[in-house]
Amino acid sequence: MATVNLRIFRKLVLGNRRRMKSFLTLLEKKAPKGLQEFRVEADKQVWQRTDCLDCANCCKTMSPTYTKEDLRRISSHLGMSEAAFKEKWLYKDKTGDWMNVKQPCQFLDLKTNMCDIYAVRPRDCAGFPHHNTKKMNADYMHMYKQNIEYCPATYRLVMTVMEKFNGG
Ligand code: SF4
Ligand code: SF4
């Protein structure tokens, strides 16, 4: 499995994000034939080249959104009340969602890139970067546009799709 070098990734993002976002805007307006099928196959290849334990950039730079069920499950796992859990680590954003105050996430072990609460982690973390559940269509293009800047797997997926349908 290929490694993830975040220093190189950040440079690539700076150099390519503008044209990748323009390409995603084109897809948003009109999806080429075969896009969704190609995306699924390309995603499998991306994960053969991407090891999250080399990376953890999502846990270092983004916050999950905690659902009510997440709050109940995680606070119970930690032996805390939900109120104490929120008070210690979370804030409510403008849309009313519960988010981490701290980045990197308080549950990330920075030596190993492993999650200290992996078995009970937020649903958002378990599904991230959501390639399987969120098609590359107008409903979710904002997510791909955002995540190419944070997630090397999303960056690689979008770059592969761009090379296929836009000649890179
Ligand atoms: S809860 Fe775990 S998986 Fe989610 S952001 Fe924190 S360290 Fe990462
Ligand atoms: S999901 Fe993306 S950002 Fe998170 S660890 Fe894996 S490759 Fe890195």
C-alpha cells in the first residue's frame, strides 16, 4: 500500500484545487455517461493506494458532526454525562450541530494516528470520506469540492475522474 505524504499532498492541493473545483462544477451541471460507475471502480483503486493510518488528516484538521446517538453512545462509553462530554469538548455551531472545539480531535493518538474511541466513534467519522454513499452529483458536489483539500483519498478519486473525463 502506498503511503500518504501530507506535505506533498498540501502542495498538490495548492497547485490543482482551482481546476479540480472547476471540473467538479462542470460535473454538477452535466454528469458524463458512466460517471457514477467509473467513480465506484476508481474508488476501489484509490483505497489500494491510500492507508488512513499514514494520514489521519481528517482527524487532524476537520471536526465530525455528532448526532444525538453519537453523543449518547460516546459519553456512555467514557462514563460521562452527555452534558459533561459537551462541556469538555464540543461547541454548537451556527446550524445547531455539535462539533469539536479542538483540532486535532481529542480522541486522536498522534503517535499512531489511531482513534482512541474507534469502536464507538461518531457515525460521521465511520463513513468519512463518504465516497460510497454520496454520488458525484449536484446534491453532494460541495462535499467533494471541500474534501479534496483535506482528504488525500478524495483528492485521488477526483483527480482520477478528471483524468478520465476531462483529459486531466
Ligand atoms: S473521533 Fe476518532 S475518527 Fe473521529 S475525528 Fe476523532 S480521532 Fe478521528
Ligand atoms: S479518510 Fe482521507 S483524510 Fe481521513 S485518514 Fe483517510 S485518507 Fe486521510
